[in-house]
Amino acid sequence: MIDIDYTNERILMDNKIIVKKADTKEIGDLASIMSQSWKAAFNELIDEESLNQFADKNRFEEILQRVHSTGMGNLYIAYMNNKPVGEIFWYMDDEKYAEILSVHSLKEVWGTGLGAEMFKQIETDVVSTEGIEEIYLWTFEKNIRACKFYEKMGVINTNELRGSDFEGINEVKYLKRIS
């Protein structure tokens, strides 16, 4: 595996990966990535009607436009070989905590190392943000693939549960101390 760092540009397993702050013209790509990723990852966990309604591209696009225009968080897009394939969104929950709200990629790039590169970008940002002590996130408790990924990235399952937007599906909290 070749891993050469050129700031936020890496060549990983013969794939050129760029992770950068998203701009307005990329909102549609981010929404599409989120929609496709949700539908691929949760098609066996969430009923089809609910999944299609929640993971609607236009709905995501409206949310991301609001996030981008208000500057309420840090929104990134990931490219692999010049194709938009991933997204990250995190924000400061308060002065000591950063919450990761989403890390998504297209199914075609799962297992390529892109997710790890995107997560490294979050960690780089958070470490450079003065005062933040912990990163946390919530993910579906039954999303085994994501749970394993976060644990591989050094994020600890707190076993704290909460309900989700979907009946009968809990979310579990993951936490990583950075200071």
C-alpha cells in the first residue's frame, strides 16, 4: 500500500484520495452520497418506505444547504480518483466536545481505506481546534460494519443507548478522548 501525504491529498492503494472542505457547488454531490450510502447501508435495518423517505436526496440537500450557509459545522467531501465518493460532517457540541454527525461513502468504495482517511481528517481538525477534549458520535447499535470501523479507529463503545428516528432501532454512543 502506498500512503503519501500531500496535506489533505493521499494516494492510497493506487487510488488518489482528496478530502477537503466542501463548497456550495458540491452540496448536490454530498446529498447524493448520503442518500446512496444510507440506502445501501440500512436496507436490511430500516423498512423501505421509511428509508426512502428519510434518505431522500432532496431532503439531505436542504439540510446540507442550511448547514453550509449558517457555518454551523464542518462539512467535507472526499474524492477518489476525482470522483465524489464520501462526506463528513462534524461540529463543536460545546467548548470541550466535537460531535461527528455523519461519515458516509458510496458502497463501491467501502473497504478501500477511504473511511479511515476521512476519519483522520476529522481527527486532524478536532486536534487543531483549541479546547476540544473528546470526539463522540451516535450510530445504529445494529450497524455492525460501522461499529467495527469506529472501534478500529480507536473510538470506544460507551454502551450508552438512545432511541432513533426509527421505531425499535437504538443508537449507541461512541467516544474518543483526544487530550
